[in-house]
Amino acid sequence: MQHESHTAPAELPRPAALDDVKGWFHNIDQVLFDWFLSRQRALGQGGDLLELGVYLGKSAIFMGQYLEEKETFTVCDLFDSPAGDLANDKEMNKSYSSLTRTAFEANYQAFHDELPEVVQGPSHVITSLVAPGSCRFVHVDASHLYEHVHGDIEASRELLGEDGIVVLDDFRAEHCPGVAAATWGAVATTGLKPLCITATKFYGTWGSFEPVRTELGAMLAGRKDFWHGAEEVAGHSMIRIDGKKAKRPAQPVSRYESTAPAVPTQGPRPKGLLRSLLGR
């Protein structure tokens, strides 16, 4: 039996470009996502992709471009459901998709033919659904509470395979001290190695540090659209990046791109127009 969505088709988002999807995903972080994921592809480093905390799908849409055949992309978010209602999530996922989830799915399918595996629930359930060591890239942008972020980092460590990359969002935000505490606590106590940081995101690995750090530094040295510098942190040369002027990489293409309304252009005003009008 086909269940009706809570959102009428006419109300669903139809983004013509990634910029049309609401959310925060700065150009410099798009550059870095592209570089890390493209490097993994070039090296033949297989594994699944995982995002904890999705909102309306902006970064998930971008990540989906790098999914290879036979790999799985899993996203996990509460969407509009309250935490702790997992006893009913099986039925809810089948029949009662929230407006936020429906909007996410519409956004994602504007750019990709197939949806990722969607887990609607708190992020702490992810280790029961994703196999240990199966992921190569994990993006964490879920709860900002210390206990939850600490758990998300532990889950990332368990789920990442050899030389996998973890990205942690909002670790520098003044309203998210729990994220900062959990992030740097992991660096100090779990062997998480800091590769680089931007204004909003931390990039690290529990795997081999020097090869990826060396290649990352070489890539950054060839870019003139942002500043970077190195700083010793916990025994590792971490790169700090100021990417306010970064040029974004190639963007995913929307199926609605050609339907975007054309911006009317106004040519130069003919000379003597006012005189001719007044003379009528």
C-alpha cells in the first residue's frame, strides 16, 4: 500500500543548484571534502560514507558525488522526531516521514537518482547499523552536547577503516563548547591526529598521518585563493586554513538546473529617451 507524504508535491523543494539548499557548507570545506574524497578515489581506498546530522542535505548532496559502486552512503538524523522514540521508528520511517525528512529527500534526489540509507533517530544507534571498520569518510554535524559529540567521535573511530578521515563540525563555535571539549579531548586521549582546521570544521585521522598531511600541504601551497599555516598540536603539524576567499570546486548538477528562472537583463537606456517621451 502506498502511503501519502505529509508534504504535497507542489511544496517540495526543487533546488536548481547546491546554493539553493538551505544550510551551511562553506567553500573552503567543499574544497577539502573534494580533495580528501578525490584522493581516496585516486588511491583506490574503498569504504562507505557516513554523515551524522543532515539537516536539509547540503553536505550530503556534495558527498554523494564520491560514492563508488558497491559502496553505501548512510545518513543519520532525528529530522523532526524527538530523541528516544526509536521503538516506533520502523513504522514512522515507512508511513509518517517528517516534513524535514521529506524535504531532505527531495533535495537529495534533485541531484542523485538514489537516496542514501536514511537512519531516522539519534546518532548513538549508528554503531548497531553500520559495520565496524567499514567507512572511509565520516562527517559529524549532529548534537552539540559534549556527551553526544564524545559518543559520535567514539562511533566514528569504531566505524572508520584504516586511514579513514573524520570531519567534526562547529568545534570552534562559541555557542558549542561541548564540541570543542570533545574534539580536543579526542586528540589528547584517543590518538586522533589533527590534519587541518577551518573556521568551522576539524579534519583528522586515526590512521597514517604523514602521507596525507604531506599531500594536503602540497595542494594548499598551490592555491592562491586562501591562506594557510602550520602549527604544532599534540606532536603533529596541523594546518590552519583561512578560506574566506576560497573558490568552490565543481558543483553537483541538479536535474532542475535548466528550470531555474532566467534573470532578466536590462540593456543600456537609449539616449534621448526622456526627451522623446516628453515631446509626445
